[in-house]
Amino acid sequence: MLFNILPTMLEIFLVCGILWYLYGALFGLVTFVTLAIYIVWTTSVTEWRLKFRRSMNETDNQATTRAVDSLLNFETVKYFSNEEHETERFDTALRRYEDAAIQSGGSLALLNIGQGMVISTGVVVMMIMAGQGVANGTMTIGDFVLVNTYLIQLFLPLNFLGFVYREIKHSLADMEAMFDLINAKAEIEDKPGAPDLSLKGAEVAFDDVTFGYDADRPILKSVSFKVPPGSTLAIVGSSGAGKSTISRLLFRFYDITSGAVRIDGQDIRDINQTSLRAAIGMVPQDTVLFNDSIHYNIAYGRPGATPAEIERAGRLSQIHDFIMNLPKGYETVVGERGLKLSGGERQRVAIARTVLKDPSILIFDEATSALDSRTEQDILQALKDVSKNRTTITIAHRLSTIIEADQIVVLENGEVAERGKHLDLLVKNRRYASMWNRQQQAAEAMQKLAETGESDLSMPLVGAADQLSSN
């Protein structure tokens, strides 16, 4: 704008004024009309072309998304032999981009042709007028050359002016997505001046909490429980009962519909999110790692931790010996999303990462679901040591892992169906006792299979049986 457009606009007005003053109003008027038509044509066609530019951006994003998605999930693609299907999806997206690019290029050619015709017409008309002036004796050959020189001096920058304007509009169209992202407001925002969380023991309380991802489909219905400082609460129930939702609400990924979630009596909606999440450690069921070294992934729990602290976290999570047997040790790269590690190894890295964070509140969402029975017992002992003097919430399907919990909450259809300790719930002989009996029967069946030489089937069947019994 400063070095191209403004000087060109100033030159346009100066040339029109000089031609008007030296050779009459008609010369200035023709020049001005030519410039006006040129500007109107350039702006209108450029605005019309923006839809093709936007279409190019959209189709390019679609093609990139499909390519990345299929590459990240390459194992699933190969499981179902869908390489040709993914290739066709990517090719379809590229064809759409190609069509949009051709339309954009064709419309650009139309714009340039129109600009050239407008300028050429203006120059021809002015030269005819100057030539008639020379023939009539009202103008000299020098005046003819002067008019031609002024027009050349004027119309050459016009081509650059059209290019600059077109590039500016294209740049704005390309930046629309960025502007939308910048202007987007976070769904969950801190209140102005929200204080840090003040921990006095890390008591967690859900007080008559109701929540649903959609207004017409509540997930939790008037759920209430309290986890005293340093104690362990286990949450069990069938799939879809709202167990994992409780951890998301505690992290304040969503705000509840009604009720309150409190830590040491402080409503988490009244404190800033950074201090809230710094006080909570999470070991999720589906662990995703960064495409970096094991050292980096464990250190992610507390950037800046010393190698000795990272090694200690690895020992507590029962993965240190495995790491040391690798050729590069802690510098081994785990691959995208940790695909070079098994499910159990990824979970142990996630446990080490949380141990390193050293939070006051721990949440284990099926933290041992991908481990074999022997490793599971080692991990459970390690988690027990890590959980000492920490408020712990454990979400579990396998009931054998939570029998020592201080309190067990059974969720059913988003409501608290039962609560109490393991033995107390067995005595009640209701929902929890039924789940426990089915899992014990499944375990006995697996034991019999193992004794008859079918042990290679035991592990997948145990997982399936646990899932069925929890449902």
C-alpha cells in the first residue's frame, strides 16, 4: 500500500490533471474513464475469483487431511487391504483441487485479458485524438509524443497495481482460516482474575453433578461423591455409564450443566485452568506418545527434569529394564503415536510420565488394561506406592485391580447405583456383586483352559470376558 498503490494513485491524478490542463478536458476525461473502467474491472473480477481461491484452499486441505489420516492409520488400511480405496479417496480430493486450480487459472486469464483490452482501448482513443490534433494544427508532433509518453508512464504501473491488488486479495483469502482461528473463543475460559488452586490435602468432591455433551442426552445425572485427601476412589460400571466423563470434568475440559466440582472446597470454575491441571496427573487408557525418544516422552511430564529423576520414574513404572535392553536406551525413538512400542509398553511410559509430574491428584483410566497379569501386579504395586498420600481416582473394568480401594462407586446409566468398600458391596449382592461373580467365573474358565494347554488363548479371552462381565 505504501510503496506501490499510493504512489500509483497519486500519479494517476497528476497525469489526469496535466492532460486536462495542457490539452483540454476531453483528454483528462478519457484518461480518467479508462482508469475507472480498469479499476472497476480489476476489483469486480478479483472479488468474483476469490471463490475459486477459497475452493483451492479447501480442497487442498481435504487432500492433505486424507493423506495424513491414511498414513497415520496405515495398519488399519493394511488390515482391510484398502490401499486402493485410500488411493481413490486421495485421488478424488486431488481432482477437486485440480478443477478449482483450473478455474482459478482461467479466471486469472480472463482478468488479464480484460485489463489489457481496457488499457489498449484507452491508448488507441488517446492516440487518435492526439493524431487529429496534429492534423488540425492544434497540437505539435512534440505534443503527440508527450501524450504517448504520459500514457506509457501511467499505464505501465497500472499492470503492477492490478497485480498487487490481486495478490493482496489472494493473501487475505489464504489467511481467512488463520483469522477464524485467531478470533475463535475458547469454550472453557477462566474468570477474570481467577486465582491459582490452593491445595490443602487435595480433597475431591462431586456435588450433585449433571452433565451431557449434548443438551438432550445427559451423561451424568445428579452424581455425588467425595474423595478424602490421600484416599482412593474406584469408579466401575458398564461402557457408556460416564466413568471417563468424570475425569474430563475434573480436568475441566468441559463445564458441568449443574452442580459443582470442588477441590479442597474450591469450585474448579473459579480457579485458573493452568494451576488446576498442574495438580492432576492422568494415565489414560489409550496412550498416545510423541514421535520422539522415550526420554522426551517421559520428561514431558515435567520438562527440565534431570536424567536421574526420569530414570527413577522409569523404575517405578516397571519399564526401566526394558528401556536399558534397547540399543539406544532412553534415546530410542518410539515412532508416530508410539507405534514402535507395544500397548503395555506405551502404558508404562505414560505411567512414568505421570509419576514424574508428581501431582497431588492421580487419575488412572484403565491404566493396566494393556498389561499381562504378571506385569499388572508389578504395576499395581508401583501405583500403590506412587499413590501414597495422594488423592487417587481409578476407573476400572477389571474389578480385581480395585479391591483395596477405600471407596467404590458403581455407575449405571449416569447415576450412582451403589457405593462402598469391596466386601460391603459383595455382601449387598447387587450390581457390583453380579459383576464380580461373572469376572470370577470367567477367570476360573481361563484357568481351566490354561491347565488343559490352551494358555495361548487365555490373555485375549480374559480381556473379552472382563469387558463382557462389566457390561
